Amino acid sequence: MEKVLVLDFGSQYTQLIARKVRELKVYCEIQPFSLSAEEIKKAAPKALILSGGPASVKEENRPYPDERIFELGIPILGICYGMQITADHFGGVVGFAKFREYGRTKLYTIKKDVLFLNLPDAITVWMSHGDSVTVLPKGFTNLAKSEGIPCAAFANRAKKIYGVQFHPEVAHTPKGKAILGNFLFKIAGCSPTWTMASFIKEKTEEIRNKVGNEQVICALSGGVDSTVLCALLNRAIGNQLIAVFVNNGVLRKDEPEKIVLRFKDMFNLRYINAEKHFLSHLRGIVDPERKRRIIGNEFIRIFEREGKKLGRIKFLAQGTLYPDVIESKSPLGGPSATIKTHHNVGGLPKRMQFELIEPLRELFKDEVRVLGKELGLADDIVHRQPFPGPGLAVRIIGAVTKERLRILKEADAILLDEIRKADLYRKRWQSFSVLLPVKTVGVMGDQRTYEAVIAIRAVYSSDAMTADWADLPHNLLGRISNRIINEVKGVNRVVYDISSKPPSTIEWE
């Protein structure tokens, strides 16, 4: 399979590069900037893309790649900091730009080149830089300029090494996908062959080869990821799959009953009611990282016990996705920061009886939805809004108790009911309620109350890496607030979260 490697220098847009390349039907992986030339050669990528990053090539402790990558004969595209690294390696000069550019900027092509094939001479691009290339390296041609800098793109055509100062991967560069496509197809010689049909074929063979005649336990939660995973495994190994649904006690209202009813005839399903077990281990725990780790650890322990009941079970399958891996740890050793531990990544115990199978680990959420459709799953399953693995435990800020769970379950059920009635469920990435660890004074029936606060959260996103808060209609917010306060005993105030990611995360914990 053809692949492109993105070397990560810590840019907030690195994941977007990979997504755009995949949208062009070329498989792409993110690797740390420090990946050696030998490792890259062994991986045999069709092209390398060097990401942007917050560092300066003039800094002493700058992130710098193995310089031998430039001699491998692999086409390279440097983006922003990646361009500056390229210029520095080949003897060019990178200095402070006379005018720093942040935001939309006009780009003007100077030389005709295949990188800008079929594009106008002037296009809008997104800039985010303080440094820029002030003296071109020998053998490089200046391809474009902006209003602020004389060299905004360059090329060494003989070596097929290119650099752009702007970010073609972001939506604010409208022609960015075309530029990436020109690099991939016209310069690097890639073929647009990576599709979900090819992914299914590849992963089916991979699962069969790994599993052999062994049985696999698959953790089924009823969400998109685990359901798609079960469908993929079911296609690959059939009766060797045992789908296990664990009620961890922190699911939405009536969720356990709905999941059992929906999937009992679709998969070989086993139901485990572990509500008391999880709630006892979560008793008094306030720190969200501890909640995640406890749920991750106990989840595995329950599966190990279940495996013993079923006989010797070697494999455990999980619906881990790429954003889970990226946020739980710096991707594969790169400089990007850890955001939070996901219960199925950093929250897992170090010693397990199972060998993990995670065939969705390289996919983004929207890709999983496409995969689900390709596998024949119904729309209402494929388009379910994401629900965190630790469930309502990380939507209850503070300690988890039965009473606080009751309040949140009822409030969240009302919210989702109104969102669906307004035909907005599929138009929002997520919409949910959060129970805050404070009480406020209110008045009900001429009596003073001192009760809980519910926060409402609704966001737009495509992959959970970034998100914008959704401007829900005021009359809808009014209905939701009125119903929660009137129907949920113990709540007297509802507030609305208008924070985007970054700087906030989608979930509160």
C-alpha cells in the first residue's frame, strides 16, 4: 500500500495535514520529526511532508530531523517551519520577517510550476509565522511571494523538494487541497487508491492472519466506534467474535436496555452488569485523570474475568481511534503535548492477559462513519454522536454518586430529546449536559432553593481535534432549560458553554 509520512514538528495543524492527504485517497501516517532515515527508508513512503511548528530554526534546541532524509530521493514538501528547516539544511537563510503574517494573506505566483497547476496567479492562503526564508538555498527557485515576504514557496525541481510558507491543510486556504493534490499526484507520483473498501480488505486479512483460530472478545458500547469495530470483526472472523457489553453504571438513561435490544441479534452478545463494581471504585474520586484510569483498569479486569469464564481468550478488540492516541500521548514520540488520558489508551493497565486488536487506531471519526456505511450499518448507528468511554463519570465534575448520576441522566435525556425534535442531532458533532460541582440559590413556588447547576454543551467538529461551539436557537435553549429545571428534581439553574477547542476541550474532564 502506498503511504505518505508526515513528520510532526509540533504544529497544531499536523493532524489536518494527514486528514487532507487521506481525503485525497492516499494513506498517510504521522510520525515524530526524529524518525531516522533508516526507519523512513524501511517504511518506503512515496513522499514526506514536514509539518509546521512553533519553534524557530535559529533556536539552539530546535526540533531538527535526521538530515539524511533529504538525500533519500523521496519527494518532500515542507510546510511553514518545515520549509524553513529545508532552507536551513540546504544553506539558505531564515530570518525574522519584516512583517509577521497571521491569518488570511494573498499569495502571488512568480514562476509557473506544477505545484500551482490549474490555479490562479493570486490566491488566498493562511499564514502563521514570524520567521521566513530571506535567502534561497542554492538550486532552489522562488515560486511565490506574499504581500509581506518575497519568498512564500520554493522548489528544487531536480530533487523534488518543495516548501510553502503558508498552510495548505487548513480550510482558510481554499485552494490548499488542490496544492496538496498537485504535490501528491504530479510530483510524488501517488495514486488515489486508499478507500474504505481497500481498508476493509486489508484489515480483514490482517485480522484473520493475526487471530488464526482464536476467539476475540470485542468491547461493545453501542457507540459508533465499537459498533463499526464489531461489524468489521464479524466480517473477518464470524463466530470467533464474542461481543461483550459492560454496563459500567455511567451510561445514559435507559442505555443498557437499548443496547441489548439493538445488538442481541446482530452479534454474539454477552451482557455484564458491572454497575455496582464501577461505582464502588469511583466512590469519592474527584480527579478526572484518576476516573479515566480507574475505568480503564477495571474495564480490563472485568474482561479478563469474563475471558476465564469463556475459556482461554487471547485477544481483546477495542475501538480506539487516532484522536484518542494523539490526545493521550505525543504521537509516536513527537513534540505535540499530551492533552488528556483516554481510558482505552493511557488508562489501560500495564499488565494484561489479553493481546489488543485495534484495527481502527489509525482512523479519524469521520472515516469510521464512512467505514460503517461501507459495512452496511444503519444511519442511526453510523451517525450517533460521540460518547466518552468513561461515560457520565467525566461529565459529572467532582465525585460520582447515584444521586448525581440520576440528575445528569435525566437532564441529558431531556437535552437530547429536544435536540432531536429540533432536527439538530446530526447537524452537531456533540450535544450533552454536564453536572457542575456547585449549588446556587433559586426560587421555586415562593420557596428558597439551593440546588445543582447543569451546563449545556453543543459543538461543531469534524474529527474532535478542533471544535467550535454551536449557536443553538434561543427558543430551543429556553425549552431545554425550562424542562430540566421543572422535570429534574435537584436542579434550579442551567447555563450554556460557549467555549471552542482550543483553548477548551470538548468534554469538561
